[in-house]
Amino acid sequence: MSTQQKGRKNARKKKNSKGKLILLIVEVVILVGAIAALGLILKTTDKDTGIVRYDIDDVEVSSDVKEKWSQVEETYTNIALFGVDARNGKLSSGTRTDTIMILSVNNNTGEGRLVSVYRDTYLNLGNDVYNKCNAAYAKGGPEQAISMLNMNLDLYITDFVTIGFEGMMEVVDAVGGIEIDIKENEIKHLNNYQASMYATEENPNNLTTDYVAITEPGVQTLSGYQAVAYCRIRAVGNDFGRTERQRKVLQAVLDKAKTLSPSQLNDIADDVFPMVATSLEIDEILSLVANVSSYEIVGSSGFPFDTNITTGKIGSKGSCVIPMDLATNVELLHEYLYPEIEYTPSPEVLEYSDIIEQHTSPYVGTMSADEELN
């Protein structure tokens, strides 16, 4: 990280608005899931809380974005949220991100907006190699994954939070479960995921019948295990429906967390922090947990946007989400996140947009609408 970047980061931490951001992250990101990996990262573990700290050395940000960011850096902060199928506390190396989200918070109001970046989106991985964007984390850890987001989306992100499935289960159970409206066509797949979640790389066929099956549609209280299975459903709505379900779970846990006392939230933090990895300062998070009732998520969306998206099988890379004109999608993203700022895509994004079109145009329409994205 450059001296200028460190200065900006330290200045933000002194603001009360930073507290609003970190509080929202505690209540939101601890729940949904994220990832951490190796690769040019200095890793330390805080023995008091058990949370894993990753110091991000450097990430890619275009010069155009740095200039534009100066107009909003006092008002907004962005955090990358990565989720992984991590088991037995494993939050590192070589795993593709199952969840990629951006949390953008208005530091003055505490209002947050979520963007799910579809994990199979065909993008520059941050190293001028083009593939499904969830490969960036496996290749180069949080730094490359953040660089991938910054480069393709013209963003300025320098922090992240990660949690695996076990951490997510822990939080949902700790808040007493969450209320979710289960659709008829989701029941079979939710139960199938419950059966398969005992499987590991060593025992891929290790299925189980030891779970509480969902038997009817409608609003019901899901346990942590059921909530994770619900988040993993792709057969209904493909990856687009899956990310929408993840955002529903995130919102449901945040709503439930608002009803808990500071002591209850701290108990949850003690249990869950060993399953979390982040670049944020631990003492900031712990000291601000008590203010959860003041903040809320006011919007959520997916990237690429519905009006500029398609799919296709791209050679050996398989079924991919294709941004129809990356530059237009990035314009829509900035309009959504920073409506008061006049934005034009950087030269780099225009270049990536052209390359993606060249790579993908022969494959558009080579995948059926009902086909599952892998």
C-alpha cells in the first residue's frame, strides 16, 4: 500500500462515520460469507478475539479512479465481501469465491448498498488474464480479488471481510434463526444441499439424512444449516437467483441482529470471529458493535445489470455470465452507488470492455436459459 493510500485510510479511521461503516460490516458481513487466501499477504492472528487479520500490501486502482474518488471519499467507503465453502476454519488459499459482494456505505447516513458480482462473470482477473471472476481469489488471494473488482468496475476498494459457511451457520443460529419465504420450487434443492453439505474434498460422497427437511413453502424460521443450504441453491434462477437469496439472508440476519442487546452481539462476535478474516482493525469492530440499530441496507443489486447481461459457454472456461458492454454496466454501477457524481468510464475499463466483447461474442447464446452455471 502506498504512503498516500495509508494516509487516506488512517484519516478515515478517525472519523465517526468510519464507525458506522464497521458496525454495518460486523452485523452484515459476519453473516453472509467471504473468503481469504494466500498470495503476497502478511497474516497475523489476534489471540484475544481469534479473528484472522490480513494486511493488504497493495491493490490496483487506476489513476482516473483515484482522481474521481477524491470527490466522494469523505462520504462513501467500499468494502469487498468474499464468501467461500470453508470448513474446519479453513479460510485460505486456492479456493474460488462462492460469494463476491461489494458493500458501499454512506458514511454520513449509515445507509448501505449491496452489489452481488456474479461469480461466473467473464472479467479481467486483475492480471490481464480473462476468466470467471471467482478465479481471481484462488490465483492471488484478497489482493488480486480486490484488484479485479477495482480494475473492472472503476472502484477504489482497499478493505475486505471474509467468512466461511461455518461462520455463517454460527451467526444465524446465534440470532435465533431467520425468517425466509421459501418457494415451492426451492424446497427440493434446499434439502438436497442440506444432504450434500457433509461432503468434503476427502469424502465427496459423504451425504447425510441427519437434517431438518423443509416440507412446505411459505415464511418460516431457518436454522444456520438451512440458511446456508438456501444460499447455495442455483437450480432455481441460476447464479442470479442464488445471489438474490444470499442478499435476502444477509438482510434477514441484519434485521434480527437489530433486536439483540450489545452483550448478545458481543457473545456472537466471540463465537464467530475465529471464523472471520478481514483487513479491518479488530478493536474498531468490537468497540462499535452496540450501535447496530442505527443502520440499514437501503438497496441491493446484481452485477452485471439485468438490462446488459447474457450468458454463453466460452470454450474451456465453461458456462459464463457475460457483461454486454462492460463499460455500460460500470456506468450503471456508479449511477447506483454515487448518483450525485458525473461519471465516465476510465480508458482501462473501455479497453477491458472491448476485449471481453471480442472474446465472448462468438459464444453468446450457446447456453440454455435453464442451464445451471457451474
